[in-house]
Amino acid sequence: MRSALRTGMTLMVISLLFLAFNLVWIKKLPDIRWDFSQEKKHTLLPATRHFLTTLEGPLDLYYFNSINDPKKNQLLKRYGQRVEDLLKEFEKAARGLINLHVIDPTPFSEEAYKASLFGLDDTQGFLGLIGTRAGQSTRRIEAFNPDHAPLLEYEISHLILELMQPERPTVGLLSGLASSASMGELLTHMRGQFNLVELSTNIAQVPSSIDTLMVVHPRTLPEHALYAIEQHVLKGAKLMIFIDPVSEMDTNAASPDSRLEGLLAAWGVQMPTDKLLVDDLYATSATLGPASPTVLHPARLELPRQAMSATDISSWKLSSVIVSSSGALFRPLKSRMTFTPLLQSSRQSVLLDAGHFAFATTFDSLTDEAAAPRQAHVIAARLEGPAFSVFPEGLEGQPPGLQKAAQIQVVVVADTDMLADAVIRSAPNSNVQFILNTLDNLAAPPALANIRPRAINSQPLHTLEHLRDTAAQAYRESARELERRLERTEQEWRRLSPQNGGLGAQAVGANAPLQALNKERLRLPMELNALKVNAYAPVRQFEHGLKLLLIATVPLLLCLVAWVLALCLRRRRSLSCAACR
């Protein structure tokens, strides 16, 4: 009896000690975590940790994640957990200056009402962030997107910076265009996000208060303006420059400027001034004139998400960008600059003589000419590295300036027409967002700008990509003539069809040419679809075979293991029976 009582007392004391340890001492133990992911995506970057050391005061982050929302798929649920883990890392690294509140808003709850009130997106369930700081306006991330996973740390850090430094950065604008009226929509957005300072073309020196400069169509700028731009960049200012072999916003054709070409070469980039980029895969519709019909323009390109750099801030919140009559950028062989492509054409693109487009009324002949080897071309690039001056002796009347710089940061875009209102209206917020993203990143303080997106370690299926390229090439070659016929048929139909919608059916029925055109309009798309099905048949066959292989591998392995086990059991039974005999 005494032994049982002693044992019970011992167990009770052990239980009390265990409970006391969990209540008191467990909080004092170090929080140790191991990140075994290949990309270390659950660990903050050193630049992010350095950024958090610059915080000047406390702030609150409210993370809304409706985990059980039926509209949220498994991908978003997993990404939501990753965002939460990363936010906890932010809170831990900030050492008490960030207070994280994780909220799971249920439908029709007060939390859901607050999330909607602050502008969070509920299309696929709440997955957003609200930041507050005493004396400052509220900032928000409407919805985290798994497609922007490489930019996640920058996205959160950017919100924190807006809370800590609400002042708008200053951006200078120097345009070589005769009028900036054609860029009205872009300028409106820029004035809303930046302190925009428009500079004169006869400027001799860029004000030192401007740390970020945007230059448009510098080919028409005088030499002293180019010298001012160069010296400002060598002093450490950031630059975003738009150049173009054919600018649709500039009616006056400018001759090539050797100084500008030398300046670009010193920055580690070249652009052929007589070549225009044509891409059949990314080509989109455009109107050649006020009274002209809409046609497929091979030089008006709508670049999808895969044409952008997934690991650069410029692609943040973007799904497409439209460029028009753009050029192509190349990196000189001996350049020491880091050349990072931001926008690229497809592998079905080719460079054509820009002079042909100046007088073109139809693009059939241009498409025929595009029989040269096709490849992807760079339309926009980020340049970083050492640079030297192309004005070693300065300008007449001015002493020599800086001769070199150990590090410059320049973003070059081989298109100016993407700034035009006519192009921007065809893709609302896309082109504007690309420009604002890039300028905002260039104007960001070093603590934030040093937070680089994480690289994506993905191994593409080269065989599948090759099959897709081959199918696209085969379809383009076989469908070219049919597309021309369809385009001509549509134009003829619009010319002959009656304008009165009420009598249209009767007029078509009584008009033999319209009947023939109508049949042609119905037949040609069907033939194009059949051609596309035939061209992509090998791709679909390969994809189906690959899916079947991936699906059947595990069951086949299990069947093989079961068969081997069955053989082993049968053999063991046979041996047992033989031993019994």
C-alpha cells in the first residue's frame, strides 16, 4: 500500500514539474527552426534582415487569411500558410517593432467586414495584408498572388517602407518628344505616385535633388542634354530610358546620333536603329489610321506574363505589356555590365528593316520577308556595373566631368510608343504598372532596393518546349495564307455589309457577294482551327503520354512489388511443403 502511494506521489510530482516547465521555462528556450527547402524560401534574405534594422518605430500588420473559404483552392491555401510563416519571420527579425495579427475572417463576420472596408480582395477568399502605424495612413496588399512568390519579401518590405516613409520620391522627366500630350495618362499616374519634375530639353545640368531620372526618346535631345544625363548617372543617379528605332509619337524622323550610340555602348547595351521587331506569336490587333480597319499588326506585341522576368520588380502585379514598333537590345561581347532581360519577345520573332514599316499599308509582304532564323529578342533590360564617360574632354565651354563610375543602374526600354495613350488604353494599367514598378524600385532607398527577388530553380521540359516551338512554326507557316484571306474577307464584308442592323439579314439573303463572303467568313476559321489541331497534335500526344507515364508509374511499381512478394511467398510455401514431406 505504501509502495503504491509512493509511486503515485512520484508520478504527481513529475507531472507538476512537466507542467511547470511548459508554462514557465518553455518560453525561455530559443526558437530554433531549420529550413531544408532548396531555395531557403522560409528564411529571410540578409538584405531583408538589414532592412528591418532600419525601422524607426512600431507598426501593426493585420494578415487576413480565410483558410476555410470554399472559393480558395489548395494552391492558395498552401501559399497562404507560406505568407503567414514569412510574416512571422518578419515579426521575429524586427525585435518587437512589428506586431503581427493573424485573422481568419469567417463569412459575414466583423473581421470580414473590416477586410472589405479596407479594400482587400475577396474574389478567391481573403488573402491580404493591412499595415498601420500611429499618425500614418493605412497601407494594404489587396491579395497575395502565388505567381508573384519570388517577389514576396519585397512586397511585404515595400508596404513596411510606405508606412515608415510616406513621402513620395522625386522623379525627373526629360522627354525628347515635341509634346508630352500623347503621354497624358501615364503622366497622371506618375504625378499620383511620385513628385514629378519635368525638365527642359536645353538643360545643362540635372538638379542634384533628382535621384531618379526618366528619359524619353533621347535621339532628338541636344548634345549638352546627353552630357548632363551621363554625368548625372555617373554621380550615382538611377535612370530609366526609352529609345526606339521608329517612334510613332515623333513625326519627325531623327538621324542616328553617334553620341547616343556611344553612350549606350558605354552602359553595356546596343540597339540597331534600322531594325524593327516583328513577332507572329505575340502580335495583336491595331488600327493603321482613323478610318482604317483593325488588322493584325506584327509589330504591335502583347507580351504575356511568360515574356517578363519573373524575378524582377518590374513584373510585379503584371499580366501583360504592350509594345509597338519596338527595337531589340543586345549586350556587347566585351561588356562588363550585368545585363538582365526584363521584357522579351517569343522565339518566333525576327528583326526586319524599319524602313519597310514607314510606308507599309499591309503586312503581308513583311510577313513573307520574316523567313530568317527566329529567336527571342530582348525589349527591355536592367543594366548594372561599371561605366565610363563618352565625353572625356567634356563639352565646349565646360570643364571635364566625371570620367567613370564603379556602379551605375540603368533600365533601357527599346520602345517609346508603349507610353502613348493610344497603346495604354488598349491594356489598362499594364504598361503604366510596368513603368511605375520600375521607377519605384529605382527610387527606393538602398535598404529596400537591395532586396532582390528569389531565383526560381525550375528545370523546364526542353523536349516539350521544342515540340511547342515546332508546332507554332508549322502552324504559322501553314496558316499564313488563310489568315490573309480571312483578313481580306472581313474587310470586304465590312465594306459591303449594310449598316442598318434591322435589314441586315434580308440584305445578305438578297446579295450574292455578301452570301459568298459570309460563307467564307464561316469556313476560314474552321480551316484555321483544323490546321491548329493538326499542328499541335504531336504536342498533345506527347503531353498525354507524359501524363500517362506519371500516373501509371506508381501503380506499376506497386504491382511489381506485390508480384515479387507473391513469388517470394509462393517459393517459401513450396519450400515448406517440401520440408514437410
